[in-house]
Amino acid sequence: MEQINQSCFYLMSFLAIIAIRALFVLYLTGKPRRNKSPQPLSTLVVLGSGGHTAEMMNLLSVLQTDRFTPRFYIAAATDNMSLQKARVFEDSLVEKKGIKGVSAQFTQIYRSREVGQSYVTSVWTTLLSTAHALWLMIRIRPQVVICNGPGTCFPLCVIAFLFKIMGIRWSSIFYVESIARVRRLSLSGLLLYKLHMADQFFVQWPQLQRKYPRAHYVGCLM
């Protein structure tokens, strides 16, 4: 009985420490962090099919690419066009800025659920995609995560947030809602907003900013 009580005490103490750490992370999330060194920041860029990737390329074109490097591009396993566009973008940087050496890597991730897939079979694929996302995040451990709405970004952002709580890596999450979202957030955006996971949350329509006051209105990026 005494051993059981002792085990319960250790478990409760551990959970209390995790809860305090989670509250501390939530408190710091969104607040500016002082970077003591001008070293580049490893950056994870999550791509989505269609307009998501076009918007992301526009966003990256105004980014200080020498500051956010190396860059790791991730797209769904069934999305080959997005990674191809990212490669074209990186090649253009070499031509315009004369960047030497490899500053980008390209990876695919399993989807949680394909269009039309049954919810029963999606349980297995969701577990598989989560495990794959965890492996990728352990391997990359980015300092910055940039995403704009594809469903593949949510498990990656959750893992990045858990890494903060566990003290593995502080990954600043920057979320830019798609321009297609005029009146309401996408599911990924809504979850990240409600759970306070994004360090900076941007929207492209003023009515969205009024509806979600913690978001920052940046105008249309397209």
C-alpha cells in the first residue's frame, strides 16, 4: 500500500510539473523573444496543395532567406507539385542572390486522411502520420515553423508545441491563414488559435481580425 501511495505521489508530482511548464509556455507564446546571436534559424515550411503553396511562395519571397536557413520543406506524400514549386523557388534564390551550398531540404509526410477515405480506416492512417510527423520533428528540430493552413501542419505544430513543454526545442510557430478564408478560419487555423499554439497568427482580411482579436491583420499577400 505504501509503495502504491509513493507511486501516486511521484505521478502527481510529475503531472504538476508538466502542467506548470505548459502554463509557462502558454504565457511566453506570442511574446517577443530576444535572440542573443545573429545565427540563422532552422525553418520548417509546411506546404499545402494548390493555392496554399502559391501563397507560401509569395510569403517566402519577402522573407530574409539568409536569416531563416536551412529551410526544410514538407508536403503531403501525394503532393508532388508543391515540392517542385519549392525547388524552383530555391533555384531562383541561387540565380538571384548567388547562394552557394545546400540551404534547403525537401520531405514528404503521410496524410492523416485522404479525400473520400472512411473514418474507420483513417484511424490507422492518422496514427501513422502522427508517428511520421514525430520522427520528422525529432530529426529536424526546427527553430521556426511557418504554415498557412494545410491539414498536414497541425500534427507538426502540436509536436513543436510539446517540444517546448518538454524543453527539447523552442520552435516559434508562425501561422498565416489562407486568403481564401474570408469570414471564418480553417480547421487548422481555428485549432491553433483556440489552443494558443501559434506564437504569431496572421489573417488577410480585416473582418477575421475583428472576429479573432489575437490575430494580426497583414492585408492580402497574393
